Amino acid sequence: MTDSAFNRRTFLTLSGGAALAAGLSACTGGGASDAPTNTGSKELRLFTYEDNSTIDLLKAQIKQFDTQNGTTTTVDSLPGSGAAVYPDKLRTELLGGTGPDVWRIWGGQIGAPFVKAKQAMDLSAYYDKYGWASKLNPAAVSGMTFEGLKGGLPYIALGIGAWYNKAAFAKAGVTAPPTSYEELEEANARILASGVTPLGTAGKYGWHVMRLYEYLLEVSAGPELHDKLLTGAESWDRPEVVTAFTNFKKWQDQKWIPEGAIGLDPADVELWYVQGKTAYTITGPWTEAQGIQAGGKKSADFGVFPFPTGHEPARHSGFVEGYMINAKAGNPDMAAALLDFLIKPETQKAMNITASIVAGAEPDQATLPLSYEWSQGSGKQPFYTIQDQAFPKKQADQYFAIQSDVLQGKTNPAEAAKQMQVVIKGWQK
């Protein structure tokens, strides 16, 4: 496939319904010689980025799978760095011939290169064998489908919202979640005056503070223009982008984000809202189990609301994560059986998945009330593609650098908008 065939436009307009009629061999390499050779190996290796709060839950389920199937599956994890490091590590292993049989990956332009390079197997035949399309959220399947090729199996679909500490809001006299951007700024001022930093976000690696900028862009540009900017259909050198960068800098200058945020690690800062050091953070439903409850706190003392945009449809940032199978896996059938095991409702529930895309595995209202609330409310709203999935890694890194320069005062908002257009224009060539 050509570069243009795998561009951001195609990702953002995926239909998800165009499964290739060709078989596995055609999908993974264009001919029989490229088809994986099933050696019947009983050994599998899974590569993921689970952190300490979830890795044992995953390993327990993998052990159960091994017991049922007579396999030995090694689980390796590289947590913490997000999309900044993990994809490069994976790519290096694959190019070196030591890649895992199965790996977890984000959708969009992070997962697409592995399909384009034919390192990931087309899973169309396994979708048919296991009936995955009928079991999974169609939008999630679309997120792991690349130019009509089912290169991955979605595992979770996540939306980003504002998770807040009720005590911090009450201390500041903020009696209800803001319903407009103006009310959000007002709440920030009140919270800061109460002695608490409003938003807990951090700039190390770029992706966490990005969530603030993309929200501000949704506010200033609106859904239609925002989507066109992500696809390069409209120039970034425009007033709406300048406004978003201006507000981005404002949040730092007004001390609505932690001092020195650009050098802080998200792994440290995101959970400050649980500790009351910040009032809220910008994250997904996983924070209820991994942050609030793992921190010994009660869900009832916290809340979640969508960041208000002032637009219809009201949208939030969102993304899909899934698994891919190595096109050179020694036993692709067993690897596919493992993936099928991982998306079973009982498996997902055992792993405390709070954003399952599997029917019958919704968050439990009794044990994860906030995640359930999100899944039944704002979680059902459409989402814009989170920007570190909308852009290829090279462009995402350039974008993160521009963000950083704006916050450090090295680049003004107008110049940042011009620089972003150069980045996007370079991608389009």
C-alpha cells in the first residue's frame, strides 16, 4: 500500500465494514510465500504496557488460558512511557526478529505502521472463525481496522473526561460540575483561590498535557473544523488554532496546572486529585480502579464529568486499544485463541476492565459506580480521535515539541499555529 493509502484521512473515516475477501496469506504479504508457518508451538510471548496495578490480573488470566490449552505464555510489559517509547521498542524487536507473538497496541496512527509494514497479521479469518464482529462494539472494531484490513482486535475503547475530588470542589465553593468553558475557567479560579491547583496534568512525554490542548482546540474550533484539522483538510495556520494555543498558555500562566508541569511525569501527577493535591485530572475510567480504589479511597468521594465544549454534538477525546498478532508467529491459531480468551466477558470482568467493548462486560455498577455512570452517559457520546493516535509518531513528537515551546514561552501562539501547519503539510507529502 502507498503512504497515502494509510494516511490520517483514512483512519478518521474508517467504515469498519470492508473486510478483505482475501485470505490470510494475501493479507499478510500478498502471496503464499508470505503466509505464516504454523509450527504448532505451544509457547507464546505477549508484549504489553500494563502497569503494576493491572499486570498481575492479566497474568492470572493468561495462566488460566495456559492451563486450559497446554501452552506456556510469557508476558513482558513496558509500562509508564505510553506511546512515546513502547511502539519503538516493539518495532525494534520485530525488525530484529525477536518480536512477540501477540502485542497490545493503540489504534490509529500508532497501530497503523505495523499493519502497513506487514508485521501484524490480518485477522479477518479469525474474525469470521470466532464471530468477533458480532460480539464487539462496531466503533471499536473500526478503530483497529486499517484501510479495510482488520489488523487488530479491539480490547477496550476509552473516553477522556474530568475526574474530580468532591472535597476539593466543595472547599472552593464549586457546587456542581461546570457546564460551559466559561464556568470551567470560573471554577479554576475558585479552586486556585482555595489553595489547590485545579488540573493535575504533566508534560513529560507530551501526551498527557496534550489532552488539555486538544480539548481547548475542540472548544475554539468545534467538531467539524477540529476533525478537518486532524486530517489536514484545513490549515492549522488559522485563528481558532491560535486561540487554543493562547488558552493553553493561559492555563499555565494562571497556575491552573501544576508549576513546572512541562517537566513533570504523568505517572506522578495524574493521581494527585485522589490525594487532594489537585482538584481534578483529565483521564479515562481506568482511574477509578487504578487510582481511586487502589489508593484506598471511596468512589463516592469522587466524580466525573465531560469537559464542556459549548458545541453539539458534545464530544470528548477517545481512543481504542487492542491486540495484534505477529505475521511471523509460530502458532497464529493459538495466538488467536488467546485473543479470543482475552475478550470473553468473564475474562474482562476478572481483569476489572472498566471500558470493555464486549457485550456483557460493562463496568459493574456496584463496584465501579463512576465507570458505570460514565459508560451509560458521556461515554456513549461521540469522540474525537485523541491526537497522539491521530498523528503518526514523527508528527506527534513534533507536535509535542511545539506544545512544550508554547508553555515555555519560546514560541508564541501565532507562531505555534504556523509551525503546526508545517508539521501537517510535511506529513501530507
